[in-house]
Amino acid sequence: MEAMEDDSSEVKDDHNHNYCGGKVRAALSSQVPDGVGAPEPVCPTVPGGEPAKRQAKPWSGSPRGSKFMDSDTGSESSEVSEPDCSAASTEDKFRLDSTSKFLLNAMAIEDYRKNHWPNLEEAIDRLLIQNFSDHISVSYAQIYGYVYKCVCQQHSELLYSDLTSKITAHLQQVSTQLQASPTENLIENFNIALTQYLASLQCIVPVFIYLNKFYIESKLNRDLKEDLMKLFADHVAEEHLSKLMPLLIKAHSMPFQVQPSTMASVVKGLYSLRPEWAQLAPALFSSFIPQIHPPTVESQLHDYADRDRKLQMELSMKGFPRGDQSRKRASEDS
């Protein structure tokens, strides 16, 4: 029994069962051939005969717990903290917030479709098809209130899309009606369609001013009236320009074939839609709009005078008298 205690006192066992003791070293040294040094002990000893305690270093592989790795074997220590559930709870909360926001947005869009847009659509229809002699009862304050709520509820893009789509559909119907119009009445009917549309814009643009200010101007860098005028140019005027322009030139060469007020309204309206159309008939547009021709040059005064004489001769040949030229303005001296 005492011999066993002596043996146990000589053998030191570390955590990995590396035995360090005097008898073991003696036995190992007796088996080593001559000329070869004695092997170093696996566990270095410290003064006093006790084996050195091995150091443990922290393992930084996982942020959820403080694990320790054995410095010699790399095995994990048994002291591991419980996993942290804060990250999982944050992800779940984010999912819930996203889902709730999606549901609220869907409810807001449904409310827009059921309550706000139908009222706006009805008012737009009444403004687009109004006649000058008819009295239409439209609450502009109510329309403005609907527009204000739609913009505040982040429906500006949807509202702008619905508005332009509604007006585009109306203009396509107007274009179809003009196509069925007789040629001799095309100028007059085009003037009616253009005048009525411009009058409608004078009512539509002001009530949509909140949409224009906080979405079209700020985000699209455009203007609502310019966009709506462009719709008329694209879907109505451009579709009938090839037929309308020869009729206007012919009517301009034959005075009073078309009323001068109608001619002036159509020509000025075409110029307001697209100024570049004036280059298709400069003589026609210059009769109603100033500064269509380039500025007068002194070197071309004789050409201008010849042109005026030629015009006077053409008018006199068509039966327009020049008046009595024998009478002159009385002098101030007489």
C-alpha cells in the first residue's frame, strides 16, 4: 500500500493524461540508445517539482457565448455560456414591423380606391365634358380636400398616374370624334375641342395644386399644366396636323372663308402646344403671332417694299379697293 502511494507521488497526471514523474523519466532514459539525449518532459516542471498549469485562451469564433479553447489540443472548454436570443428577437420584431407596414399600406390603397379616387374621377369627368352654357355644380373645396389627403397619405404617384390616364382616355375619344368630322368642319371642330380643353384645365390645375407642388414640381421637375397640354398635343393635335395645316393655309389665302377669330384661336393654340410647328407655315403663323420671321435687316428694305406692292396688287385684283387716293390729310397750316 505504501509502495503504491510512493508510485503515485512520483507520477503527476495533467489534464490530457501526460504523465510526468521521476520514475517514468528514468524508465524512458534507460531505453534511449547511447548518444541520444534524454527526452524533454512533456509537461515542463516549475520550481518545487509541480508541473506547470496549462493556460487557457478565449475562443472568439462565436459572438453568442464566451467559449474557451485548450491551448494544446484546441478542444473546447466545458464552460460555455447560454446562447443569446436578442438577435433572434430583433429579427422577429423587424418581420412583424414590415408585415404591419405592408398591411397598413394595403389598407390605405384600398381606401384610396374606394373613397377618394371615385369622387375625384367623377369631378374630372364633369369638368372635361362641360359646356360653356351649362352650369355644373362642383365643390372645388371638396376636390382639393381629396387631393390633399391623397398626397398626405403618400399616394401622389398613384394619383398622378390615375389623373393622366383619365385625361388621356378622354383625349383619345376627342380624337376619334374629330376623325369622323367632315373636312370642311375640321377647323371649327378642332377649335371647339381645344377651347373646351383649355377651359377645363383652368379648373383642374388649381384644385390639383397640392399634387403639383409637392410631387410633380419637387420630384419630377415638371409642371402639371405643361404635362396636360402635352397630352393634348400628342393625342389630338399631332394626330390631325397633317389634315389641319393645309386647310389653315387655304383658309388664310381666302379671307373670311373661316371666321378670323377661329383662325386666330387655332393658330395661337397650335403655337402654344408646340412652337416648332410655326416653321411648317411661317407666313400663316406670322399673321397671328409676332416675331415669327427673323428681325428686319436694313439691306432687305427694298425686298420688303416689293413684297408689299405685290400684296396690294393681289388684293386689288381680288376686288379689294384701295380707296380714294385723291384726298389727303389736311395740313396743320391750313
